[in-house]
Amino acid sequence: MAKLRHLAIAVNDPEKAAKFFEQAFGMTRAGSAMRGVYLTDGVMNVALLNFAEEPVPGFENQKGYEGIIHFGMWVDDVEEMDRKIKDAGGSYMTGRFEKNPNVFYEVKYKTPEGIVFDVTANGWKGAVKDVVPASESKAA
């Protein structure tokens, strides 16, 4: 089963945005991104990215775009998910599967409506794939 574990957001000032997420939501830093900061709530990874003058993937026609760029799904099998995505009408954009479990990677796709998302079998720094829902943990 695929798990939603990553959200990428375009921001002008990753440090300022990170401080907001830390103060408002209690998130912690999971690391540095090439264009910004990775945060975590212990389950999800949130990337706060500044693309400066570069086009934001999926929003190339919107200069200075700020907002959600894409979401990421942590999957068991990238090749099987590739087939399922395409069978459901999605399309491949970029990226490739990395067998090295120490490498974070993303394979990007678009939904039939053009919403960008990515899949990985290696996860994201600060994200946890399997979480026990509160209703199940209380019963244990």
C-alpha cells in the first residue's frame, strides 16, 4: 500500500518558512535540501524550497510561484506502482528507481489532471512509512 509521506512547498525564504513550521506546528529539522530545508513531524517530510529564478516543476508558466509543488507516496515496489499509475491514466515525468537504500530518490509523475506527485521505495528523511493509527494503538 502506498503511504502519503512527503509534501514539497515552494517558498521565497525557506528559513523564515521553517521557523514558522517549527513554532506553529512543533516540526523539527530533518536536514538541508539543495534549495532549502527538510522538516518532519515524525511521520511526514515537508520540503520548503526556494527555486529563485528557476521554473518550479509543474508550474513553469507561473513566474514566482509559491505554494504546494507536489506530494510524495512511499511505496513497496516502484516498478509495480509505475504500472498502476499508468494504468490509472497517470504519466511519467522524470526520475529513476535507486536500489541503494541509503539514497533518497523520487520518480515523478502527473495525474490525468496534471497534478505532480512522486513515488519512492526509500522514503524521505524524517518520514516514517508505517504508522499505527490512533484507534488501533488504543485497542492494544
